[in-house]
Amino acid sequence: MILEAGEQGANIIVFPEAYIPSYPRGMSFGALVGSRSDNGRNDFLRYAKNAITVPGPETDQLGEVVKKAGAYTVIGVIERDQETSGGTLYCTAIFFGPDGKLLGKHRKLKPTGSERLIWGEGDGSTLPVFDTPYGKIGSLICWENYMPLARAAMYEKGIQIYIAPTADSRDTWFATMQHIAIEGRCFVLSCNQYCTKDMYEEDLRETEEMQKMPHEITRGGSCIVNPLGQFVVEPVFGKEEILYAALDLDDITRGQFDFDVVGHYSRKDVFQLVVNEEKQ
């Protein structure tokens, strides 16, 4: 898909949250308050073995493909810690340059709900915004986008192409994407998976929890929003599709004429934002 998008002239390519190896929707990992099951531990083992290290052999392989496409690429992955015990997983967005080099990563700061059982928390040291010929790009993942101060940190860094990989396809999500675009006066690229039950491996489909899930597990909903909160590409549901759009960065300046969230519309004499970007 990277090659396909590159052949179509894409300069920035975005994939969903936890795309490699997957967002494990419908799985409980055998957890109840006060207990975990042996089967659930084995599910976690399987998930961990399918996670990747960053950097690692999988990022090298991805980088080779990204280089062929010649596009900045952002991919949601599950990252396995390689700095300490190796036992913690992170929901991470990794960034590649058009030369295929790994530019950096963002680890999700706060997993949501049951995600906290399988993913650790990132810290402020992975909140990058990269300056590219196509604008400054950065990312917050899924419900991090409901954290006002996390958004403010991105705005302070001058983000122009705001990338929001997600697993949320509810109607309220699209209102959020429009709000962020108009609040940050930036383009918002939201990418979500389309997933049906038959995409899961057979032994997973046979579990009691998966049998309760509908056939269409995730309806999609990827979309692109301009700095005035208008859809450049409406959310796409019910199928896999690569979305394309040509974005005019001058639209950002047009939008900032009457609202610049960290410029003339800020009140830094009243409000101050402190971001701890030290590695924890």
C-alpha cells in the first residue's frame, strides 16, 4: 500500500493506530478485576511476539519500501520495549522520511480503558513535530486527542499536518477532528482501520468473546479536514480505501487571519503551558 500510494504521487502517507500487528478489538486477554487467566496470558504472549522493536528489523524493512515510494510515512505499530525488561508494549506512531530513514516515534501517552492492560504509557520525550517541505507534521493517537494540553503542546510546536491515527469510528470522533482542525488551524489527517471478523485468524474467531462481535468489527472512517474545520475528504465507511487529497498550506495562513491559537489569540500573560520532554 505504501508503494501504491507513492505511485499515485502521495508525499505524506498515513496508516491507522496499531496497524502492525493489529488493534486487538474484541479481545479481553482473560482479564477480570482481581484475576487473569492462563489463556489470556498466552494471548498477550502472542501479541507481544507480533510487536516490533523501534528501531529494529521491521523498521529497516519498512524503510526500504518507504524509500521506493519517496514519501514521508507514518505508521501505527505496537512497539516492544528494548531498553529495559522487554516486557512492556507501547502503542506507537513511527515516522519515516522519504529516504527511508526512521525519523522518530511518538508513544501514546495514555492508553484508554482496557488498552491500559496491554500497553504502557509513553512520556514527553516522544512528542516530535518534524519540519518537512509539505509542512510540519506530528501525531497524537486516538483519545490523546481529547487531552487539551497534549493538543496545545502540538500547536506550540507549529504543527501544520496533524496526524490522528485512531481506532474510534463513532460519529463523535469526526466532530473532534473538525474541532482540532479549526482550533489548531491545521490540516487533520485521521486514519482508521476497516476490519471484519473474517480478517481475524480462525482460532481467534472461535473464542467466546469474538463470537459476540458483529461481522463488521470496525467500520473505518478515515478522513481529511482543512483548517476551517471542513472535510477535504469525507469519512469513508464500510470498505478499505486509500484517500488522496492535495492540501494548500496557504489555507492555514488564511485561517490564522482571525484565529491563531498560539499567536494573536493566545493569552500567555494569563496562561502558561509546561511540557516535560525529559525521558522518564
